[in-house]
Amino acid sequence: MSKIIIIGAGGVGNVVSHKCAKLPKIFTDIVLASRTLSKCEAIAKDVFSKTGVSIKIAAIDADDVAATTKLLRAESPQLLINVALPYQDLSLMDACLNAGVNYLDTANYEPPEEAKFEYKWQWAYQDRFKDAGLTALLGSGFDPGVTNVFCAYAQKHLFDQIETIDILDANTGDHGYHFATNFNPEINIREITAKGRYWEEGLWKEVEPMSIHQVYNFPVVGKQDAYLLYHEEMESLCKNIPGLKRIRFWMTFSQKYLSHLKVLENVGMTSINPINIKGQKIQPIEFLKAVLPDPASLGPRTRGKTCIGCDIAGTMSGEKKRVIIYNSCDHEECYQEVSSQAISYTTGVPAMIGAQMILRGLWRHSGVWNMEQFDPDPFMTELTQHGLPWQVTELPLE
Ligand code: NDP
């Protein structure tokens, strides 16, 4: 039915490739392109051994709009799935417009020289995608992504009025290293060392990094230390959930992880300001990335579970109500299925489902969209069928 091109052969690209290959009636032709061809080769080989499906591969620098446009024109896919890095979002959107290809990503644009991620740059493409009759679906990972869809589902089926949303992301996985990040270290550390922010009564409130903490009792994984962070899905949800009073995002970290991060920060290793070493300008965080374990290598070593969900409070039929909608994934089970740990898995599966929504015509409107702007029901059905089953549990009122 449809040809797709996946850009980025990292942990998430691996999962998207495996999951799309399992649905050959929808994804009839798959091209995987990335900066390092050998990484595409390794994924294509593993996909073939697990599914018997052949994936075409190509080398591409996605920062090069002309080269990417040429590749897209040569392959003419219906959809580009961007699972490279947030720095490539705008150049890939430009290439899609040039070549008339629909677009999907899992993380919003971030300028490389400034640790600041915001939707404004991608929302500015609204008219161009609309005029071209193309769909751009932003943030089709887990958070953002599934968390946005959980909120849309709550809005449609569980509440007359949503008042507060707390998005909670727990990972109890242990990979046995002293310190490693579960996805791209540069993106991960930039996110955590930035100031915390949440939205309340129409205003953004900024706090020092990791300065607000709670012990949250998660389904499946129990009580965990959770820290307030800024996360991009809040920017669209505070606009798209009418009457919302407050939205916050929390992520769990072990004390061991935080101590290592503190030391790295204190000695300047997390900085994005380039320093001069032997005549070469290098960002300390780039160097740190090079010495840390590759997230893709954590798969076989990681044991434990994730639990990510939305704790939502509001009213239904005049009564106050609070629920959590969540998914829990097991790192080892994910690895067995697609040779990746659960963080890449929980991002790659929703990227594949978002792609299906566009290709099957269910979420196919011209323009630039966030996930909660579409009907959540078909997406929720696919989650259960493709490895991310979800539950809704009533919680006591606070
Ligand atoms: P990785 O670092 O493992 O993989 C990124 C891949 O992109 C690498 O193969 C890299 O190539 C490739 N790449 C980087 N720059 C370019 C370029 N200029 N041209 C072509 N390819 C390039 O990251 P992940 O797989 O962990 O993450 C992928 C994306 O998913 C990121 O944007 C991340 O922010 C997002 N994400 C979203 C989540 C969500 O829930 N929404 C959760 C986790 C991640 P090379 O190997 O040559 O460097």
C-alpha cells in the first residue's frame, strides 16, 4: 500500500524498522537512511533475520536539504519518519515540502547551539504543509506522543472537564553501568540540566533544575523518586485541552544517576559551549557522549520495567474524578522482540502507529499537527495490538 523512508538508524530507528517490517500490507516498501551506513546495514540484517523482510538502505546527511530532497525524489515515499535527532527536524520538513512527502517525528526541533526546545519553529510550517496538501505529525513517540493521545482519550471518554494533568515517566531499568543514558545522551542531558517549567492558570512557571521532587506511587513499579522537568508535550496540551488549569511533567531518576550527573555538571562536562582542544572546537557534552555507552548497546543488559502515564483530575457528570492512564513495558521482553530496550521500544512503536494513522487516512489532514488534535480511538486500539497495552485506573481524589 505505501512506501516509507525512515531517517536515523539509532535505537528508535531500529524499533521502527522492525515494527514496520511486521506489517507488510501497510508498509509495503521500507527505506532506512542515516548518516552511518553500517548502522543501517546492521538493522536491515537483523530485521531480515527476524521477519524475512528486506529493507533498502542509504547513507544521508539529513542536515543537507538538497541531498535529502534528491533522495526523497528518487525514492518517492508517501511518508518520512524522522527518528534522527531534533536538530534535523526543520531540514527534514523542508526536504519533505520540496519533494511532496508527508512527515512524522518524535521530538520537537532544538537549535544545536541553544538548549531550548519549542514548537514555534515547527508550527511556523503550518501554512506551507497546508498549501502543499501534506500532513506533518509532530511528536509521535511515547512522551510526547502516547501521553498526548492518553489526554485526548481522557477528554473524549472519561471527563467533561479536565482540570489538572501530571505526566509521569518511570524507568526502573538497570543496565549495570555506573552511568549511561537510555536515549541519545546529548538530548537526554540537555533536557535534564535545563530549568524545570510547568504551566498553571495560563502562565509558565520556571524553577531550578530538579528542584521539585515527589515520591509517586506508580502502578506496576511502585514508589519512585520523581522530579519535575520541562517537557515539550505540555506546550501543545495546554493549548489543546480546553479549561485546563495546570499541567506538569515528572521523570524518575535513581540517586546514583543524579550523583553522577551532578559531578559531570560541576566539572563542566554537560556544557554545550565549545572549548578549544588541540585547535579543535568541541562541546564538552559531545565529548561526554563519545565516552558514554551507546544507548543502542544497553538493550541486552537492561532488566526491569518502565511505567509512563497521565494522572488526570477533573469532573465527570458533576462529580470530581481522578484517573491514571498508563502503559508498563518490560526491558527484556522488548529486547527479545526487536533487539532494543524499552525506552527505544516505547518510542518506536508509537512512531510506527502514527505512520499507520497517516497512511491509512485516519489522521490525514493537511497542515502541522500535534497528536491530541486527532481522534485518539484508532491509535489506542493499535497500541494494545502492537506491544503497548494500556490501563485506566481510578485514583483517590487529592
Ligand atoms: P540515537 O542517537 O540512538 O540515534 C539517532 C540516529 O540519527 C543515529 O543513527 C544518527 O547517526 C542519526 N543521525 C544524527 N544526525 C544525523 C544526520 N545529520 N543525518 C542523518 N542521520 C543522523 O537516538 P535515539 O534513537 O535514541 O533517538 C531518536 C529520536 O527519538 C531523537 O530525536 C530523540 O529525541 C527521540 N526520542 C523521543 C522519545 C519520545 O518518547 N518522544 C523518547 C526517546 C527518544 P549516527 O549514528 O551516524 O550518529
